[in-house]
Amino acid sequence: MVLSRKWSAFLIAVGVWTWLIWPRFGVAIVNDDRSFAGGSPTSFLWVHALLIVASLAVGTTVGVLGVRAWRAAGSRPSAVEDSAAYAANSPEK
């Protein structure tokens, strides 16, 4: 299956958005008063750190798939070229 350039761009945008949003959220979590108790990390920090890492992994995967789909969409012939090639190679009725 090959995605269109529009869907590929959407996937790339989701990957970029993920990397723009989640690191900033991580900074906010680290600076939150609930993140540390007596200098030790709390479960609040660990749970949010796990969510951030998982989200960045998913965002990276989606972005990479978007880039690969973008490249695949660019290397395939367009629908007009496909129909012209089919018409040129099809037997006459």
C-alpha cells in the first residue's frame, strides 16, 4: 500500500508535533512540585516520564513512516502516467 502525499505529510506533521510538544511537557513535569519528595523522584514523575517516552517513540515511528511514504509516493508514476501506460499496452477491442 502506498499513501498519498497528503497523508504522508500528515504523518510527518504528527511526528514533528510530537517532538515539539512532549519535551516541553517533560520540562513542566520535572519542574512540578509533585515530581520530587525529599530529593527522590516520585511516582508522579515516573508515570509521566513513561508517558513521554512512549509518546516520543510513537511519534518518531509515525514520522518515519510518513517520510518513507512520502518518498514512495514521489517515486511511483502518477495516475495519469499509469492510465497512459495501461492504454498503450492494452489489446485493441
